[in-house]
Amino acid sequence: MSTTIDFQALVTSVGDGVMASDAQGLITLWNPACERMFGFTEADALGKSLDLIIPQRQQKPHWDGYHKTMETGKTKYGNDVLRVPAVHKDGHTLSIAFTVSMLHNPDGSVSAIVAVIRDESVKFAEERALKKRVNELEMQLAAK
């Protein structure tokens, strides 16, 4: 039995952020989960540069890799989960994890990059606190 999937409804209802950007790095898709995560409405984000959510110190390395990916049609990340900082509309930093996928034109050139994103800020903070506590305990043991 075959079922037709409404991909627009899927992207709209999924709990993870789903965004896409074109060859120039302009946002072309921004689902409601992206709005909840980053604070920018769809109207705020569509047509804007990805710099909207990329911390300034990360922008140059991001764009170097982005343009290389667009030129070659290949990403070095494959199906790897990437963990990077991002910026919320109010200016606070988020820790996000995401995977990327490339969409291609009929001629094989890249038409868009799609990211599926999760906010891992709480998890990152918990891991950081745990590592700090382990270091403190190790130092206490070493001092005895």
C-alpha cells in the first residue's frame, strides 16, 4: 500500500529545525521549529544571509567551506552531526547540532543546502558542568 506524504506538512510539524539556503547562502526555507529555536520569524529569515544565526567569529570559516561545497558539489561532513555555536535573535549564544544535505539541479550543480537542526544548549551546559566537576574531583584526589 502506497501513501502519499505531504512534505510541506512534515517540514512544518517536525520538532527539529529545518532550513535551506541557496547557492549564495540566502535562507529559502525556515520552519516553525527554527523560529522557536532562533527567535526569528519566517518573514525575518527568508531571503536573509545565514549570517543571521552565525556568530561573527565563525563567519569566515563558515563561508570558506560553504563556497567550496557549492563549487565542488561535495561536503566533507557527509552524514556527520556537526556541533557549532549559533546566535539567537536576542543575541544569546546557542549550541546547535545539525546534519546537512545537498539538493542538486538536473545538471548536477548544487541548488541548495538543507540543514536539520537541534538546540543542544542545555545538554552542552550539563556536559560542561559535569566535566568541570570531574576535573575538580581529580584535582582533589591528586592533592591527597
